[in-house]
Amino acid sequence: MKPSFPQPDRKPVSRAAARNAALVNQLATPGLGSLMAGRWFAGIGQLVLAVVGFVLVVVWFFEVIIQYYGQINGDVQPHSVGWIGATGAILFIASWLWSLVTSISLWRQAESDERAELKTVPPRMADLPGQPPKLS
């Protein structure tokens, strides 16, 4: 099936590179593996979502801790800050899921690149019909 819009020419991805990118995407930092595999738009987008989500979760954590310490001293009234943590968690999960989709796409691209490479390998001399040339 031909895509409805032109795809940029991508360099072939080996299975090892796809595996490493998927591991980094899923187990370390969403987006970093995509950048390693040359998926710049997806990688930057995933990385930005992950960092913003993480920062929001850290801000929520410090807001909650400040409120608890304020309540101990009795000079702070608690107010709702749960939306900050929920927003951060949603953004981070979205970046992780996006990186999962990119990792699956990388794996599929590596498999198709490997199949295409196998089709373009020239045949060996023994596989050619007829008599092989004589070496003198």
C-alpha cells in the first residue's frame, strides 16, 4: 500500500538497533531510543512529553510536602494540588505509550529492511544456471 503522503527516506534499521532503541524507550527514557534510531520528530515529542510530565509530578510532590510541613507549623491552609500530579502522570504515560508505538514501528521496519536486504543479495555462482566460468 502506498502512503498518501511522501515518507522521508529512512536509513535501514537493523534488528539490534531496533531492539536497543525499544529497550531504551521502554525501560529508560521515552523518546531517547527513538532519537537513537533516527526518528527525530517522534523522539523529540516523546522526550518533551516525558520531561514535562516528570517535572509536573515533581512540582506536585513538593507542593504536597510544603502543605504537610505548613500544617505541622499551623500556618498553611491545605488546598487541592492533585490536578498537577494527575496531569504530569497522564503526560508521562502518554509519552511512554507513544514510545511503545514507535518501538513497534521500528521493529517492523527492521524486519522489512532485513527481508528487502535478503531479496537484493546477488546469487552465488553455484546457484546460477549453466556452467560456471573456468578459472585459469
